[in-house]
Amino acid sequence: MGEAAGFRLGVIGALFLSVASSVSIVVCNKALMSSLGFPFATTLTSWHLVVTFCTLHVAQRLNFFETKSVDMKTVMLFGILNGISIGLLNLSLGFNSVGFYQMTKLAIIPFTVALETIFLHKQFSQKIKMSLFLLLIGVGIASITDLQLNALGTILSGLAIVTTCVGQILTNTIQKKLNVSSTQLLYQSAPFQAAILFVSGPLVDRCLTKQNVFAYRYSPIVLGFIVMSCLIAVAVNFSTFLVIGKTSPVTYQVLGHLKTCLVLAFGYTLLHDPFTSRNILGILVAILGMGLYSYFCVQENKKKQLVDLSSQVKEKEDAFPLLAVKSMNTGLQDKDSQDVKKSDKDSAV
């Protein structure tokens, strides 16, 4: 019971850290890009990963966690895939409307469910599917504004969906298969993610913004916001690996859509962004969908734990049949002795 309670607290802490850090970095980056005119998102992401790796390296040197030898080929390919995924998502946003980009993010959940069902043979109940569908409808109502299709943008969105889903599934699979923690996997893969984005970032940003990141004039306030963004990104990257490792890729995507709703609400209340009754309705529907998803997941986990417990008891009985027989015989002998004592007592009377 103590281990189960500790695990639940760990999951709740990871979810809270993920939500808090993600909303914070969105606000920081919005100020950096919209107010201060720094539009180089992909290059900024590469700096995030460099700072994340350096922070983890210092933590490892201070013995906050231990490194673990893993298959470097697997980790390298995993890191490169995640780096490509980030670049494709940024390109998708650059070549598509905001509405179509939101549709791309929404498509990640059903595609992840399909991949896990086909390749990992994971089963999702009808209740889970219904709650996910309700969540997608709510986020769609709240966030989708316009849909403009174009061939290049559609191709980039399709590639972004595939690479993102595969990367998140691999995050969960590698942690369990190689028995590594989220910190260890992030520490091992961050250099490869940073390298692929560090090389491709300036090219992607130049393609999207028609500006050169190296020719930009960095004022002290811009540098301050970049440093702040990089520090928050450490928490974002760590919590991402932590959440996927402790839960599942689908749960992480559900959490991501909750963040979308929170960012919309935060933008309306504090930044006074345009907001309509449709946004409010969408957020409420999305929160209802996430609440149902969480409730059904908890119920199914309880059922699974009961099934696992009963199977363990059965396995013990099958493994030690002689003990079961002996216990049964002992019980019969005790019953016989009680009957004999009762008979003797009746005779004496």
C-alpha cells in the first residue's frame, strides 16, 4: 500500500510539474516572440536542450542520479527522431494555419491509440475511447479557428504526427525495456536532440521567418528572456519524460490538451486575448472529457490490480500444491478432533 501511495504521489507531482512548466514556458516564449520580436523557435528549442543536458550533467556529477550504460545506437536514433519531430512541428505551424496546426495536434491522440493497438497489442475500452473523443471535440471547439489546406503543409503535418507519436511511444517503451529512469534517458538522448536541432534550427527558422538568427541584435532584455526560457525548459523536458514513463503516451497527449485549454484561459484572464463563448464551451467540454478519461483510467487500473493479485495467489497455490493439501488435511483433522471431543462430552452427560 505504501508503494502504491508513493507511486500515485509521484504521478500527481509529475503531472503538476508538466502543466506548470508548460504553461510558464508558453507565456515566456509568447513574450519573447510577440513582444520582443525574437521569432527563432527551432533554434531556441536547440538551446533549451543544450541547457537541459548541461543541467543534468552537473546533477549527475553531484550524484543526484547515476548514469546507466544503455544501447547508444538506440538512444542516438531515439534522440534524432525526437529532434526531427520538433522541427517538423515547427514547420507545420509555419506552413499551415493555426486551425490546421491544432488539427495536427489533435490527430496525435487517435494515431497514438492506433499504433499502440496494432504494434503493442494494447486494448482501450469503449469508455476510454468515448472520453478521448469528447476531449478532442472540446479542444477542437476551443482552439480551432480556420482551416486552410495546402499540399506542403499537409505533408509536413503528416510527418510531424508520425514522428511525434513514435517518439512518445518509444519514450515509454525504452524506459521500461532498458529499465532506465526518465532522468537517465533524457540525459542520454538530449545531446542528440540538441545536435540535430542545432544544425537544422537556423535553416528551419530562416525558411519560416526570412531572417537570420546570427544577424539578430540581442538586447539585454531579450537575453534575459532567453535564459529564463531555457531554465523553464529544463523542467518541461524533465517532466515530459517523467509523465510518459510513469503513465502512457496517450495520457501525456491528454495532459497536453489540458495545457492548451489552460493557456487559452490564462491568455484571456491575464493577457486579455480575444475570447468568445465558443472558447468557454470548448474548454468546459475538454475538461469534462479529461475528467472522464482520468476516472475511467483509475477504475480500469483498480480492476487490473485485482486481476493481477488473484492471478498471483493462484500461481502460488499452483506452485505449492502440497502445502494446500496439507493445510486442507490439517483443517479436516481439527474438525474431526472437535467432533470427537463433542461426542465424549455428550457420552459423559
